[in-house]
Amino acid sequence: MQTQPIPNPQPQFSIQELEQIEAAILTSQRWLTTLHGRRDALTAELEKITRPQVAPVKEATKTIGPGLEYLGRMTHHWSYIDIHIDLLRRLWTEYPQHREAMAQAIGIYGNTRAYVARTRESLFPCQPLPWAQRYSRQLVDGWYVDTNLNRERMRRILPAAVRAAGLTWGQDVKAYWRATQVAV
């Protein structure tokens, strides 16, 4: 009898092929991770450059003045002296108990005149009566106001009158000497 080779019951297993497949899968996974990261970066950049730009919202403004804002109410005037007289007239009318204090507070800024006085003669003590009549107006009964002032002088004396009346300059009373842009 002859011996016959017994066929190998186990088929040939290629461990090398399995290792190659495992290495290819790991390499593919690393490559996919790199590709996902790059895709996310490119998508973010594309989103950034194609997103519509939002225009900055401009604050709404309006033009006021020249004029006077008195206790929240705006009154327009054509000239500086009109602003000056309107404010003093309002103060003299609404705060009669403070008239003397306001006249004294304003008078501190004068060297040879009072700016507000009970007579035209005492308004300009060094000037003749016709001159005093030309450069003054009646404020209220028994009071006269100097109209021969420049804007800078008015800017100094009006806050003093407002404080003497018990109000706050820049809050209760604001003078707009020129057209001014303010927020709405």
C-alpha cells in the first residue's frame, strides 16, 4: 500500500495580507481625519468671505438750534441775543423770588455794567441815557437787560443766572448757539 499525502485540512492563511490591510485602514483613517479637518477649515473660510456684511447701524440724529432748550422744551431763535433775552425773561417770570440773586450772580461778571438792572441808568452807569436806551430792552416790569453783549459773555453769565434760579445748566437749561447734531 502506498501512502497518500493527506491534504492539509487548514487552508493557507496569509498573515502578511492581514497586516497590510490593517495598515491601509489606519492610514486611510488618518487621511480621512486630515481631510475632515481641512474641509471644516475651508468651509469656515468660505462662510466668512461669503457672509453678507452687516452695515453698522448709524445712530439716529437730528439737528437742533440755534435756540434754547428750557426744561425739556426747545425754542428756536435767530440770534444769540434772542436766546439770552428769552432765557432771562423765563427765569425772571418763573422765579421772581430769585430775581435779586440772579441779578447779583450775573453782575459778578461785569466791570462797569450790571447786565440786568431795575433801571436803564443803573444798567450802564458810565453811559448817557440815549446810549443805554439803544443797548437795552425791558426784561419784565421793573427790570432791564443789556443787549450789547457778545456770545462769549452770554456763555459766561447765563449759567450763573440758571444756577441762582436753582436750575442746572446743561440739564434743565441748554443753549444751542449754532445748529447742532444730537442723538434722537
